[in-house]
Amino acid sequence: MNGLYMNNIYKSFGTVNVLNGVNFDVRQGEVHALLGMNGAGKSTLMKILAGVLSPDNGTIAIDGKEYRFSSPADAKKAGIGLVVQEVDTALFPSLSVYENIAADEIVATKQKPILSWKQQKQRAAELLRRVGLSISLNKLIRECTLHEKQLIVLAKVLSSSARYIILDEPTAALSETETKRLFAIISDLKTQGVSFIYISHKLKEVKEICDRVTILRDGNVVHHGDVSALSLEEMIHYMVGRPYTTVQKEARAYSEDVLFKVKQLHIAKTNTTVDLQIHKGEIAGIAGLVGAGKTELAESLISHTKTAGEWWIDGKRYTFSSPKEAIAAGICLIPEERRKQGLFLDETVRTNLTVRLLSSLTKWQWVLRKKETQTAQQLVEALQIHPPFPQAAVKQLSGGNQQKVVIGKWLKTDARVFIFDEPTKGIDVNAKQEVFSIIRSLADEGKAVLYLTSEFQELLDIADTIYIMVDGQLVKRVSARDITYEQLIYYCSGGDLDGATVRFDRQEKANAVSS
Amino acid sequence: MAQPSVSIAKKKQMPSLLEFLYKHGTLLAILVVIAYFGITLDRFFTYENFSDILRSISIVTLVAIGITFSLIVDGFDLSVGSTVSLATIASAAALVLYRQEILVTLLVPLLLGIAVGLLNSLLIVKLKLPDLLATLATMYAINGVQLTYTKGFSIYNDMPLPDGGTAPGKFIPSFLFIGQGEVLGIPFSVLLMLVVVIATHLFLTYTKPGRLFYMTGENREAARLSGIPVNRYRTYAYVISGFFAALGGIVLASRIGTGQVSAGASFLMDGVAAAYIGFSVFGAGKPNVIGTLFGSILMGVLLNGLTMMNVPYYAQDIIKGAILVGALALSHMQKK
């Protein structure tokens, strides 16, 4: 019996059941999409297939033979290949292309410790031909483009005669033409009997390249079948499950005056240019999938990374070359990596909270400890930081309280533009509500707030307007009251941008609830 | 003396014996070492010996405070030993070869030290070279500079010159006072050290720039995103490091009364060990001036005792190395 069958797979971590009896099968020579929201169990299932994790229960059969993998090497021998999303982790940057392709074989081989260059090169050339890549075999990996590296990893996987290849978000960092080329190669290999498991958030591409689909939600298979029989909207419905009901929030009023605006801001990291504007008292959201370039945008707005363009604050034009200048003009960033970018972990809450206020707390550069403690105490109380002592070590605070400290350091400054990058990452529900109320009160005070996240529900809860970010670009601006959760996913997954064919409306959603 | 506090601490937490040793181990070690040498060596507890220990500690402390600054901004300065040598030669040359008075004699080495610091920060902050390698390079280059300038010969009073005459100048009393003089029975260099220790301690602990130094080192990215000019503070740190190394060199030249080539080499190791021992003193867990002072006291007492026990100086290096390893292990344990 040809094909790959994972039957009745169970896996739990502690008391959390991640996979509840998942059945997953891939036919020979097909591209099979594996879809699901974050936390649906996709990566756990694929880790089991690649031999990284072992299942609590269930069987794996490949081409009629049953397997029990105890290591990634076992899975490799059985014909499973994995092309990871971060291809750099699978390659040696200072070795040449052919040496990288031969690396696995050299490690695996026992009889012949020395392979001739000629043999290695011949084999590498043959494999590169199969993946349609024509580059010099002697080129160093660190000089290759991302697309080339990806194909080299694919060639490497093929060299171990993999028949079932897992592609994890293969197009996340590829340009449109590179994506097209990758698809051509996949189609070509398909005809040679190689199967692919295709994991992606870009549903439009799934529609384009995949034959069949399995959709996971909360560790269960909620749908599987032919891709052609499924519309993008249906895919999203299966992935999301329960329709998301927005609490009809009151329309927040914000001023007509534009407080913050960037014109032709060129972000070096993503090589894209964005324009955006935020009114006084407005909470603008940026919705984008992981890898869409949100953090790059946030860091560019405060000039932390290389950025060119024009900033306008309250009608005044600026150009910045360092965060110091941007901060002086009134911009602040609450960064995504709280511990790495936002906190001085070895210091006290007080020291963290007053870092921007020291000028007003010093006399002749001497820090007035009493005044500083008072100021910190006020902030601790206003933000309800627990434990409520300014002298507590910030290291010992929970994630939510740490986040309040990171936000708190800006509250008494004259910052007018607040940029929040994934501010609820890793904090509990209560802390999230507290962070939301801080953000709302900032907006009510007339600040401009930018909120970047891939948690779309949060945007619907808090944002007044939402920008959609795809591949580093802001492709659409909508009012948060006129958009549904499904529409947000639809746009962010690369769905039609003109909006003409979108069929999610509030009416349909109401039907879904009643059914 | 330590016993009761250990048992009290034990009730609070299990790993507290270790914690106690971590916090007060240095002090304990200093006391143990003094007690041991005091019992075994006749001449250890004498005024002359203590004043000698304190004088040698004062130079190590000055150098180690400079290193402490570079450690605070999460950098490292290997070039301090060479800077000490350079400053020693520079002040001796100013006095002996150029017959300068006290002002120039002090100014020239200090400016040279600042210049070395600027060179280091150019390499590390501007050109973004790794600090260890950049300062390793300057360490060798600076050492080469002072050797080339002196052609390998020391500079001393009435030294013969290549043209046949003798050197015009000499070590003047006001300069020698720095390393050899006493105020109310206390060596002047020790007073100088204490003033520097107190001033830098207050500066780092209680002032705004002091705090920004620490923040720059603890989390450079967070500091940058908080609007702290991190590169400026890193530059300051290397300049301060060069300055204090030069000050140490001046005291050294004054103490020995000659400009000996490569005289500062040993101060790198002593200073680094002192600064790292200082991490743990009173449980600070970070580079700090008071800790550095205790670190160099420990090193000074130990080396003095070993010398009196006739342990040869090359064997002392083994002990220095072992102490540095111990101090590094302690500071890493604390981080985990």
C-alpha cells in the first residue's frame, strides 16, 4: 500500500492535549496542505513525523511498512525529508554548495571515510539539476540568496532519497517570482513520485499548488479532502471553527488632526516602503501574519534599524538616524522581545521605570533617590504592578507585570506616539485586559497609538482602524468596525486585495452562529 | 564568626551556605589569608610591610577601576597593562630626558592614556571589532610603542645618553611624593586610591551618568531603545579605562623612581582578577568599584605573603590564574 499514513496519533504535554487521535495521510506524488491556526497542532504532528517527538499513541506507516521513530535519523531513513523554515540552520555558511549537499552522506557513510571531490560534485550537480538550480558548485553558502539556499536544502533532502518532504512555510521570505519557480520545481518533483506536505498561512498559494488538504483545529482533524472543492473562505471557516463574535464596541471618537504620519518610509530590512498616518487619539492596528514584517516596521518607525524617509509629528517634519532622536521627538516603542529589548533584568522596578525621567529626578547629575522612589511608586500604583514595591527586582515579576513596567517607563515622559509590538505576547488574560485599558487611556489622552499584532481578535477589540500588512507592505486600510475576523485572516493570507470577491459579511456570520 | 550567620541563613533558604560564601567569600578569604600569613610569617604584621602592601594595592586598584568601567558597559580592555607601561615611560621621559616640571609630567601620560582609550573605542564602537581582539591588538601595539621609544632601555636619573652626555633631568621630589610620600603616616598613593575609589563609587552608584553606564552594559538594545546614547557611553568607558591605567602608571613610575620598560605588564592580570573578584563582594553580582577594591586587597595581600614565603614570581602566576578562574566561575554561577 503506497502512501504515508499517520493513524490515531495522540500527544499531550503535561495535562495539555495537543493531538487527539489525528489521522493524516499523504498519497504518493501529491502536494498535501496541512492547515490550522497557531496552536492547532500542526508543528507537533510534523515533529512526530520527522522523529523529533514520539507520539503517546498511534502508528505511522510508510509505503506499507510500519515505523516507530526514535530519532530524526530513523525518520530520514524511512524517507521523510524536512525543509525547515529557517534554512540557515540546516546549512554550513562557509562551506561550498556541493560540500553542503554531501555533508549528510559523509556523516552517514561508514565504509568510505574519504569521498572523492569528483564523486561529490557529480552527485551534487545531479541533485541540483533535479531542483532546477543552476549555480556554481563551488559557491559558498553565505553568498547564496535565500531562495538558492532553500533549494539547496531541498537537494540535500532529496540526496537522502526522501519521498515525503515537509515544507514549512517555504514561501514566507520569497518574492513572487521565486515562489513561482519553487512551485514549478515542486510540480516537477511530484511527477517523479515525490510527495510534499505543505504548511503555510498563505492560503492563496495553498489553493494554487496543493492537491489535497487536512485542516487541524485544537488537535483534531476538522476537514480533509480535495483542495479544489474548497474555497478560501471555507478553509478559514474550518480553521477558525466557531465564528468569532466581536463585542460591539462603542465607536471611539478621535480627533481629525493627524498627529503622526510617515511618508515613503523605506525599511531596509524588508526592502519595502510604507506610508501611514494616525490621528490624535486614534488606535491604529497593523494586522499581519508572523513574518509579514511588523517588527521590522516597528523598529524602523523608531529608527532602531536602517530607515529612510520622512516622519511628521504634529505637523512638523523630522528625519531620524537613531532611536535617541526619535524618542526626543516623542515616539516610543514597546518592543516585541520584552526581556531582550525592553527591560534591564538585573535592575529594580524603580530603575526600569525612571530611565526616561532621570533628568527631572537629578540635581547636578545626582539622582535624588527619594524623589525617584516616589515617582516610581506612583507609576507602580497607577499601573497596579504586583508586587507593589518599586525596589522589587524586575526579574522576579510575571510577564504581565514586566510588560506594565516596559510601558510604564514612557507614561510620564512627553511621548506622543506609542508603538506597541505584540504587547500581549506571553502574558495572561487579566494582564492583557490591563494592558488594553492602559492603551485606551493613552488614546483618550490624545496620543497616537500603533498596535502591531498577528492576534487578529485583539485588533478587533482595541483598534479603531486596521492596516493590513502583507510581505512588508501595508496593502489596505480599513475601519475596525467594518471588518470581520475572517476577513482579516483572508486579507493577511494574501486573499484578494480589491475586496470585490469577499463574501464574509455580518449576515453570513450570524447564520453561522445560529446553525 | 561566620558560623552563627550561616545557620540563621540556612533557615530561610536551602542554598544559603553557598549564597553566604558567594557574598562574603572575598572578605572571608582576605581575613583567612591575613591570619595565615600573620601566624606563619614573622615580619608580616609590621607597619613597613602593611604600608608596602597598601602601596602595591593602590596601583592595582587604580588599574582595576579602569577595567571595572569597561566591564560595566559589557566591554573588555586588555590594553591596560601596556598603557601602564606607556605612562611610566612617558612620565620618566618627561622628567629625565626633557627636564619637565610636575604639570607636564602628569599631563603627558594622562593624555596618552586617554588617547589609547579613544583608539580602543574607535576600533570597538566605530569599527565594531570584538573588544577582546581589538584591545589585544592595541595591547601589543602600545607595548611596542614604549619599547621602540626607549629602544628597550629603562629611563633613570643621570642615565648616559647616546650622544655621550648624561640625561639633563631627574625624578623631582614633587613627582616622587606621589608614590613614596606620606601624609599623616599614610602613603599618599593610598590616599589617592581612596579618593578615586570613593569618587568613582559615588559617581557610578548615585549619579545619572553612572546609572546609564550600567544600563548600557546590562542590555544594550533596551538601552538604545530607551534613548540612551550607548555608543557614547561605551566610548567614555574605554577612555576612563585608559585614563586610570595611565594614572596607575604615574604612581608606579613615582614609586620605583625609574621608567622601567614593560613594567605595567603584570597589572593586567592583577586588575582583571580584582575586578572579577569584585563581582561577588556583598552579592553585587555586577562589576562595582567597592568590590574591585576588595578584590585588589585580596590579590595584594596574597602576593605579598607569597613573596615573603619566597614563592618565586613566576609561580605566583599560577596562583593568580587559579584565582581568576575561581572568580569567573563564581560570577557565572551567580548568573545561572
